[in-house]
Amino acid sequence: MKILVFGNLLVKKDSLPLRILPKLKKKFKDIEFKDIDATEELQAEGRDLVILDAVEGIDKVMIIENIDQIKQSKVYSLHDFDLGYNLKLLKKMKLIDSAKIIGVPMRISEKEALAQIQFILRK
């Protein structure tokens, strides 16, 4: 299994997945964790994507399997193309079949996030 990991170390609320990435790699040696910078080449990662990313508005780690649930903000410029928008576009263009997002709350401790993610990955 391969998990694509998103985040931005320069933005605290968006950095948690990347901060815990080394610990996840140590605990799950059979999973390939891939740090992804940009969403432009997602279709090159396969037709069924598994993603780890920070998600606003949740209070525990959760799996989002229906990308239509992802709220979309208005697109005014190229900077507004976020992960949710790109996943919906790729699916509409039939470049991917599915995307499963392991959503990490933006305001949770590293310890709690790691424990909840481990529980999900062991299932």
C-alpha cells in the first residue's frame, strides 16, 4: 500500500501529517509513505489513491471515502486549486477511480494523531 502525504511545514495547522511522517514510516515499514508537494501529478500515483492530509472542521482522525463530501471554496486564481478540487477534477476526467483520505484534524496533538492513525492503519 502507498499513502500520499500532504502538508506544509511552514503553516502550523497544515504541518501535522508531515511532522508525524517519520514515526509512521518507522511503525509501518510495509507501507510506502510518499511526501507530495503538489497535486498536479496525482494521476501518476495510480487510479485508487490513499491520502493523509490535515482537514479543517473535524475533531478526530477520520476516513473520507466520498470526495464529493469535500467542501469546495470559490476558485478565483490558480492558487485556489486545492487537493479537494483536484481530486474532483481528476475523477470527473476519469483519470482516477477513487480517493480515500485519512483526514487529520488541524488542532490535535501529535501523540493523539499518531495513535488514531495507527488504529486506522491496523484495521
